[in-house]
Amino acid sequence: MELEEMQAVWTQMSDQIEKQKKLTDKMIIMMTQEKYRNKLNKIAYPETIGAVGCYAMAILILVNIGKLDNWYNLLSGLICLSVLIVLPIFSLGMINRIRNIDIGANNYKETLLEYAKQKKRFQKSMKWSYYLGFVLMFTILPVTTKIIRGKDLFEGVNSVWPLAIAIPMAIIFFVVFSKWAMRCYNNNINSAENLIKDIENTAS
């Protein structure tokens, strides 16, 4: 075999190897993108269910807004409506931003930078969700009591002990549940981040 023929064969083989490598890298990115979205779906699905619950409660309050016939019930109702409407939009918006990052659209460094930016925003949104949820827990009590029972929260209460016991228990439950949910969410977003970091080693 002459030198030119050997060079032609070698060039052809190199092109085939390069095409195969590009195809393999593309498949790795596609598989990583799927795993990445599946990880973040574990956050998106519960939040979507929670959003449906929030809007159902908001509709219930709106339909019965006329029953809130004094200033503190009406004020609590308006605060509840604001939180129930804004919180799901805010939360789902942050989740969708981090979930819809296109891993293959940019290079490895740019993708990690974009992820870090969206992760920071998402973690801030979780903190705000926690604070708003805490406010909602207190404001929704007089509202639901008035709408469901037709009475003020403090009407007919002969002793402060039921509230003195129920409120701390509710606070403890809220704090414990919120911390558990945040830990689960952080585990999933950290796992999603590790998938992106693994691309460099797998694809190289």
C-alpha cells in the first residue's frame, strides 16, 4: 500500500472515529438531560400538587369572602389570598427555570454557571416560601373557622388553653415538615448538579 493510500485510509478512519465520538457524546448528554429532569420532577410534581391545593383554597375564600364580616377576618382573608395566589407562581417559576436548563446548549463551564445561578435563586425562593407559609399558617385559621363553622375563631372559647396547646404544636409540625421538605429538595438539586459535573468525565 502506497503512502497516499495509507494517509487516505487513516484520514477516513479518523473521521469515522470523530463522528462516533460526537454521536456518543450527544447520547450521553441526552441521557443526562433526561436523568436531570427526572431528578427535578421529584420537586416539580409535589409543588404542582401543592399549587392546585393553594388555588382550590383561594377559590373557596373568594366564593365566601362575604362571610368575613369583620376587619381582622377580612384582613386575614386578603393576606391568605395574596399568599395562595403568589406563592405557587413564584415557586413553580423558579423550579421551571432550573428544570429547563438545556445541558447541551452551552459548553460545560457555561452550563455549570447557569445552573449555579438558578440554584441560588431556587434556594432563595425556598426560604421565601418558608416565611410565607409561616404567615399563611396563622392567617388561614380565622378564615377557615369563619367560612366552615360560621363563627369567629375566638367565639365561644372559654379557655385559652386549647389555643395555647394547638398553636405551638402547629408551629412545631410546620417547622419539622418544612425542614424535611427543604432537605429532600436540596438532595435532589444537588444530585442534579452532580449529573452535570459527571458529563466532563464521561464524555471526555
